[in-house]
Amino acid sequence: MTRLDGGPAGGPWISLTTDYGLADGFVAACHGVLARLAPAARVIDVTHLVPPADVRRGAAVLAQAVPYLPVGVHVAVVDPGVGTARRGVALATPGGLLVGPDNGLLLDAAEALGGITGAVELTSPAWLAPEVSRTFHGRDVFAPVAARLALGAPLAGAGPAVDPATLVRLPAPVVRADDAGFTAEVLTVDHFGNVQLAAPGALLGGLPERVRVAGRLAVRGHTFGDAPAGGLVAYVDSAGLVALAVNNGRAVDLLGVRPGDVVTVTGD
């Protein structure tokens, strides 16, 4: 079993990733449930600023963060289907546990933590809030389950086993390579306006030092300063994916793209 007790330094770890924002009390309510049920647990807020209902963005943020977090229980809630027939699930991996909706949000993170070794549907009434809101499962389902798992309760207690093959998966992002370069879907755009593509970094390595990104001239570099001020640079980011940035600017504005768009990168 994956150790979640935090070792000699303290209690177990729980992380939270949501699209709840910071203007309302949703995040505080989830923290409050965790504090009531597992007061010794330490909580890391990954982000609560995932764009509303953007499951793919939430999945990418979670998957790119969890390998660097302490082993623990990772709660993610980007859940436009809350209150519908979609399942709530908990997944076991060699690197920790994941709790959230069965809408594709958790699966990339599960792979990043070593792959799914067990899965359950969250149906046990004793593990949930006495009254479950149809629209706030973060507070009434996912946080109570995470607290109990962090305290060492067995995964099987949360509900019946789920065949991992039946879990909802997001469509694979577009990535196509050819002799001239590659075409890839915009996966995420970060706070700085850097555009992350779904293409693995190796696809950039075979291109010359000058490339064209959606027809615009760019430098193939290693960091932002490899391009002149205002210049476009294509590089391999900290997640190992191809990304596009403007030195002292915002690539998303220069390129006029958004997540889901497709961008072509070729040798100049």
C-alpha cells in the first residue's frame, strides 16, 4: 500500500486542484471539511484558477504537478457534469491516490504517478456528507473521501471496484509529424501567455535553428532570452513538451490561438 502518513515530518498530504476560483467560499468549504475530518493532514492548493469547466486544462495542470508533490491524496474538481449520472471515483497508483469526477480529469495524472492499480466508485454513504448537494460534490463527496483515505481507510471502503477500462478518457490531442515539421494541438496557455503544445519535445529537436510557427518566424531555443525582445521562441518546456513564448511578451496574443486550436511548426 502507498504510504500516505507523511513520515516523521508530520501528517498525510492532500492536494486540491479546482476551477472554483477565489472569489467565493467554495475552496474554504473544502478546506473546512478536510480540517474537520483529518485535522493532521497538510493541504497543498495546486490551483483553483483552472478556467471554468475546462477539463482538459485541469487534467494537464494536475498531471504536470503531481510528480513533484508529496505522496498523498490528490483531489481534482473540474466537473461540468456534477449531479448527473457521471461517476465519482478514486484511483490508486504507485505514487498516490486520486479523487474526483470520472470525466477524464484524473487519468493523465494517474499515468504520471505510475498507472492505475485500482479504482472504485464513490457510493458508500458513510464516506460522504450526511446530505450531498447536487451541485457541490467537491465539498460533500470528494473532500470527505479524500480525508478518510488520507487517514488510512482502505480504498475498497469508498465503494465498489471499477474496471479502469471503463473510465472516461479525454480525446487524444492532435499531434502529427511529417518531413517538414509537425502539427500539434494547443494543450494549455499559462499565466504568462506561453502556449504549450501537445507535441513531445523530441519533435522540435530535428528542426533548424530558425522555424516557422503558424507561418511566423521563430527561433528554436532553450529559454525565453534566446529570442530578441518581442521575438517568438519555440522551446521544450519544463513538462517536456513543445511550447511557444515571446520574449517580454505573450505568445498567445501574438499567435491568436486558444486551447484546442492546431498549430503547425516547420523549418524555415
